[in-house]
Amino acid sequence: MDMAAKMKAIIARKDQPLSWEDVDLPEPAAGHIRIKVAAAGLNRADILQRRGMYPPPEGAVDIMGLEVSGWVDAVGEGVSGLREGQAVCALLPSGGYAEYAIAHAGSVMPPPDGVDLVQSAGLPETVMTVWANVFGLGQLKPGETFLVQGGSSGIGTTAIQMARAHGARVFATAGSEEKCKACVSLGAEAAFNYKTDDFEAELKALGGVDVILDIVAGDYVSGHINILKTDGRLVHIAVQGGLKTEVNILKIMSKRLVVTGSTLRGRTDAQKAAIASQVVSSVWPQVRAGKVKPIIDSTFPMQEAEAAQARMVASEHIGKILLTLD
């Protein structure tokens, strides 16, 4: 293919609005595919990348976007089981805010039955994050109690549904009464407004929880340690409340707690491929059965990524925000 071929992509520059510009069309290396993008999902990591706080991994393009849906456009050497024109959704290291994106073949999944192609763009990052952290690191079991912070976010709405489908008792926090009602409608037994409710006291009165999915960290960590049951698991996936805090180590020891966490972006291609395979075999059947579905807050044309990100920064959304291409 002509190496001078171009595509459009969203470009971020310091202290400037996002712009829709011509860039070089990427070529898939061995083990990778190129996707003609139908839609891309927004994630908080995109905002951090734009601010220079979450750089893409070495070798990845400096274009935002961790998940897309679309059609296979080109296949790199050594890729089997994927063909040009096939509908897919995929996890990316970066590059989703564009007309075409490169994905490792192992991170590519078929859209689950019952979900249209555009909506499936909101699944890879959220579902894979929840699967790897709640059920992998957190080892959530049927009958256990589970708390997700930020239950109305893309991660939160997914975690509520997946945990409920797994047979867990689910609790959530959110920042408004409307968002709390949304969490309950998705399967949470109760949802607490973290701005007005003492959710720590209320959950302790209910006997505590077994697993917490924490996007806040900071000063919330001590409270989480207090409400965890013996042998509980605290799993961190973001640090919106701060990187550092002070905790009572004796409480961790006396209750035999596990405090852990991870990022999806930092995992190897092989690890991501294993997670994607598990999602297809274990979560897609729940999607087909209607137990888990993508909760889409809003869609914006990709050229309006600035407005879409502003909605996310203002925390106005419930569920996923998507960028679409005609």
C-alpha cells in the first residue's frame, strides 16, 4: 500500500482544543490487524493521556482511544481466524480516535450477539477490566458481597451487571440520586450517594463486603479496609482520589485482607489475549442472555471529541460515551 496514504484522527496538543487532522494511515505489523473504525469508547484514561499523565506504551501511537468497534480492513503476517470485512470489537494500546486503528489480533473479539456494532465499542475496555480485576484478582464468588465505587461510570455499570449475573450481592456508590437509581436499576441491592451518605457506616451495619473495586484510592482506602470482611479483597484500578494515603497495617493483617490492583494497558499482549478469550467464553453468553449489556450514555460524532470529553470530565454521564464515524 502507498505509504503516503492518509486518514483522519483526533490530535491533542497542549492547551489547545482537540482537532480532526490528516495523519499517516498505519500498517498492521505481524500479529496485528487494522480496523476501519465504526465507533470508539471514551475512558478516563483518555483524559489522563491528553494531560500527559498516562502516556501510551512504547511503540504505540500518541492518539487517544483504548477500544473500538468496526471491520477488519487489513491483516498482518501470521494472523489467522480474522478476515477482511469481518465485524469486530477490540482493545487497543492507543489510537482509537481515528478512522483506522491497529489492534493486536489477540485483543480482537466478535461483537456479542444482540449488541449492535456501534454499541460494542463500549465493551472491550470495561468488560476486560472488570473480568481481570473483580473475578481475576478479586476472586469474587457467588453469594459474596461486592462494592463498586463510581457505579454509574462505564466500569461501574458493567461491574454491577457482571457481579449480579455471577450471583453476588452488589452495592455501589455514585455522585447523585439519579445515578444511584441507575445503579439499583442495573442490579445493585443498594446505592449510596458518596456526597451525602455515610456509606462506610451503612455497609458495616450490613455486615461488610467481601470485594471492593476501587477507582478512588486516596483517603478512601482506610474506609475500605474498615468495611471489608475477614479475607476481603480490595482491588484498585484508578486513583482519582490521590496516589498516597496512610493506612493501619494491623487491620490488614488481622483480617487477612488482600490489597491489590492493576492496569489493563500495562499487561502484555499475551495476557490481554488470555483475558479477551475468557471474556468471549464467559461473559459473552451473559450478554446474549440479556444479563449484561452496554449502558450507553451518549454518542458524539468523532469530530466532536472535545464536547464528548467535556461531558466525561464534568461527570454528567451514566454509562459509556461513544464517538462514532459514518
